[in-house]
Amino acid sequence: MLPISLPVGRDGRLKLLILGAHADDIEIGCAGTIIRLLEEGRELEIRWVVFGADESRRAEAEASATELLQGVSRRRIDVLRFRNGYFASELAAIKDQFEALKSEFEPSLILTHWTGDAHQDHRAVAELSHQTFRNHVLLEYEIPKYDGDLGNPNFFVGLSASQLQRKLEILRRHFPSQQGRHWFTDDTFRAMARLRGIGCRSESGLAEAFHARKLFF
């Protein structure tokens, strides 16, 4: 395992672009990493974009992001209304949103979906992320699901037990619409963190994992 330093902008801030297809994707995939960055006291500027949510899920997404980003003065949270499962048919409009992001915000790090994800909406966001931000550092997070599409990630972020616990609390508190789903449980997310912690020999035994397609040093 080789440790690296995260990139920062010329002003010394870590400018973070966080992208999710649906209301809870970001929290499932990388909330622990965001919590760790915040607890480390890094100077952050964050643009948070959820591309698809109906009215009830929009409220969940906004409440969760607002709590997670407490204390970040430079932040913007956008929850858009593209239809779940229909991203492929709305790709041109979604690409327009990406082009707008590119002109408005210059990220030093992007957290987005994995291009190998089995969900078509997740893949659309991942592919547009790479098409739009071709000269940036992208880390692709993973989402456990029925499709059994977990890959072999190569970038790990170690988490403390308290950081994982905060992630679980946020997921439990802010996404009541998902509580009836058989996979949306503390056990699922804890198991993922434990598995990835083993994969990187995290001191706590816990981690989140990402796919890094290209890194240049």
C-alpha cells in the first residue's frame, strides 16, 4: 500500500466535486470519506450534485447533504429531477448539466460513480464524469446491490469506527423511504467497510474503496 496526498487548488483549498445519480448514492458510496476530510480540518470548497430525485427524495437528499456539510462555508448543493432509470434517454440534457458544471467549477478532486456499475443511471454519470473532466483526479465509489457488481477497487480511504458510525446514522436518519429495502441496513454498509478495511490493512479494520482509472504524480 502506497499513501498519497490529495490534490489541492492554487489557493490551498481542496475543491471537491461530488456526483450522485440518486438521492442516497453519495452517502452510501463515500460519506465516510467526506466525514474524514471534514474531521481532519481541511479547507474545503464543495459542489454536491444529485441528478435524479422526485419531490420526497429531493427533501431527503438535501437534508442529508446539509447535515454532512455543516461547517463548510463554501458549498453548493444541487438536487436535479432526472427520472430514475431513464438517464440513457435523457443523456443530452444531463450532459448539458455536466458542461455547465465544467464552466462554473474547477475541482481538484471528483468523487463519482464507478464505470463498471450495473445500474444504467450510475454508469451514465460515471461516463459523463470522465468525458467532461478529462484532466482531473476522479475517484469512483461503489454501491452494493442485488446485481452483484462489486469489483476490485484500487484506492482506499481508512475510516475510524466513529466515522463509520456517523455515516450509518446519516443514512438511517435521512433516508426513511429506503428503510424497507432488504439491503438498506447497517449490516450491509458495515460489512462493506469491513471488507474494504481488510483489503487495505486499515488500522481500524474499516475503509471505503474507490476505483482510480488514472493517477499522475
